[in-house]
Amino acid sequence: MSAVILPPTSGADAPRGKIKPIVFFVGFTAALAGLLFGLDVGVIAGANEFIQKDFGIDDHAIETIVSALLWGAVFGVLISGFFSLRFGRRGTILVSALVFALGSIFCAFAPTPGALVIARFFLGIAVGMASFVAPLYLSEIAPQSVRGALIAMYQLMITIGIVLAFLSDTFFATYADLEPLAAEMSRSLSSLAGGRGQMVMHGYFAMPWRWMLGIVAVPAILMFLGMLLLPESPRWLVLKNRGPKALEVLRRLANSEQEAERELAEIESSLQVKQKGFDLFRQNRNFRRAIFLGVGLQVIQQFTGINVIMYYAPRILQEAGFSSTAEQMWGTVLIGTINVLATFIAIAFVDRLGRKPIMYTGFIVMGAGMLSLGGLFHFGLGEAAAQTMSYFAVASLVVFIIGFAMSAGPIIWILCAEIFPLAGRDFGITCSTATNWTANAIVGMTFLTMLNVLGPGNTFLVYGALNAIFIVFFLALVPETKGVSLESIERKLLDGARLKQIGR
């Protein structure tokens, strides 16, 4: 999973008054981008088997279809800075919602595997843009007293979106009677086309995976309509020399004229620090060290193996001995639900225990889950496995998911948001986010190949061993940033302190 968590603003806390209802409407509507993000990431897990059967394609083609969205997301992240600066945060989210809707429909009607790859890449552009711009919009428009909560809502919506995608896949795979729907849809569309192609369209609409991929267009359209009602980011308005308009937006969100004026003054003050990320990267060795650390952290997050589970859970469950579609799909729903619930562990303890103790615990738990799963496959898991052994395999997956959701899922993003100096923060977060999606794509396009070449047991043992290696990386290079101001981290970094020492 991928998303951007922006650091909290430093300075005095804002007074906690009554929050206007419009603030929560703004937060929920913008957070729908996270829901769409999760839906598009999660929906492919249940669709893979049906796509492979209907198109008659091999595992390599499925890897290409899965990873196409992720390469599109890399491109989407890289263009997000230009779009959000040129067209505004709100305008960019509107564009991403439109691309979400069109891309989902394109996926549902794709006539060939190649067309589906193109459609998934197009859809990935929207995912990448949303992963960058939606948290940015929330951080800039929310009152300071609830800013962290609204950004956390976006993160939570991603995991909820994945669960809803798994539930939707389960419904269309096992319970929906698609024949009446297919007949009605094909009749309606063929009448619009002058009575042509009814049989072809009926065949399209009888395929469960087309419904799985196409249904995402509905929340995308709802988000587009909702965003039309929301104001533009006041920070972007000030950036474009539209201060009076920014103050007007802040008045709608703040409890008083004084609060709105104070927020505007803070925005104007923050904009005095000009972003010069690429120049800083070329000229300052210490900033390059921070970029290296951010890139390394994002590679680590993906190579824990999380998206092996998220993209291919039904296939893994099939390998573990669950032969029916219903068993595979409900097992996938269980995994997604655990992912949501375990995220609250990090929310509860990250500012009490610190980032690194939770990460060490997470690596141990994730490694244990992967190693035990690999060991079980070596003992002979498969279609003929005893039911008890198959359930142990599910338990291993659940252990891994708990370890990831409580640690690497949210905490890697928190660390990446904290380690970059202010003048290079936009550039640093762009680099780390693009790396996350690139590593994500590499995982997505290699897992089935590893499964076929190495076998399930060795594949999961490799991921288990990687989690052990990542502990060494954290011991040697990663700072503890709990309770340390962003200014202190920046000062130590630029003064040349060792990476491990720029925190506490």
C-alpha cells in the first residue's frame, strides 16, 4: 500500500474550539480519494483468476496486468507536483476522480489483455495523483486542531477501500447472479447501438471480473460531484497571490475572524521558505543522505511482502489448500479486515513508544509470519493438505498482516515525512513516493514468477529473510524521531550528523 502522510506543522497548537460541520464534510469528501485508492489496489486480487480464465493467459501476463496500475501510479506521482501547482489541489483531485471513473469503465470493457494493461496504467495515473494530492489538500485546508485526524482518516480510508474491494469481489465471484444483469445491460446498450452486438455485450457482462473492475466508477463519480462543492486550498490561493480569496475560504472553516486571520498569517509565513529541492539535491551532500534514507525506507516497506498478500491473496490461499472460490475470497476479506483493525495499534502507540521499537516488533512479527508460511509449504501444503495445516497457513498470513499494519504500513510514511528539511520537503516526498510505487510494481510483477520458479515455500522464506535484514538497516541508519521537532531534525541533518543521530 502507498500513500503520503505529511508532517504536522510545528509551533503552538491551535486552540480547540467547536469544529464546524463543513470541516468534516471537506475531510470526508477528500478522504474518498483514499477509498478509491484502496478499491483499485484491492479489487485486482479477486479479479485475477477470472481474467486469467477468460483471456486464457499465463501468470506472466497476470503480473503485467497487476503491475500496470503501479507503473501508472509512478507516472501519476511524478506529474502531481506540476498539476497541483498549475491547477490547484482541488482541481487535481477532480481530474484524478474523472480518471478513476473513466479508467474503471475502460477496464470493465477491455476486449484484450493488452487493452486491460493500458486501462490499468491509465487508472494508475489517478491512483498516483490521489496518493500525492489528497493528503496535501487535507493538510492545507483542515484547521490545525484536527489536521492530524483528517489526514489519518485518509489513511484509514485506504485500508477500508481494500476491504470493500475484497467484499465486492467476493459478491461478484460467488453470490451475484450475473445472467439477468448481463441480459438487461446488453439489451440496453445494443438498442442504443441500433440493435447490434447484443450477444457480444451479453458475454462481456456475464464475466464477473468486469463488474469487479467497473463498479469502482460509482464512488469515483460520487467523489467528483462532492469535490465540486469544496473550496480550493487556501495555501494554494496564497501561493497564487489570491490572499482575499484564501481568507474567504478560511472564514468558512474557522470559528472566528481572528482564527482565520491567524491561519492566513501562518500560511504567508510558511511560504517565505522557498522550495528548492532539486538544487538542494545537487549541491548538498547531507540532503542527498536524507533522500537515500527516504528511498531506502520505501523499498523496505514494499519488500516486506505486503502487496504479495494484497494482490495475490486468493492465489496464495489456493496454494495453501483452499480450493473453492468462496473459501479463497472470504479468506481475502479476513486479511483485509485484520489490516484495518491492526492499523489502530500504530495510531495508539507510535507517539508513546516511538517509531523504532514498533518497527523492530513489526519486522519480527512479519518475519515470523513469512517464515512460518514458507515452512508450512515445505511440509507439504497444497490441495491435499490436511485442513488443520491450511488453517495454520491462514494464521501465518494474519500474523504477517498484523505486523505490517502496526508498523511498516503507517510508520514508514511518518518517518519519510519527518526526515526532509523544509526547503526540500516537496522534492523529498516526491522521490520517496515514486520509489514506493516503483518497488510496489517490482513486487507485483515478480511474485508469480518467483512462485513458479522457486516454489511457494522458498518464495515466502525469501520474504521472511528480508524482514530480518531490514532490522539491521534500522539499527544502523534510521533515527528515532519521537518527540523531536522538525527543526531539530533538519538542523542536525544539515550539520552533518550521522543519519541515526538526527533524531533523539
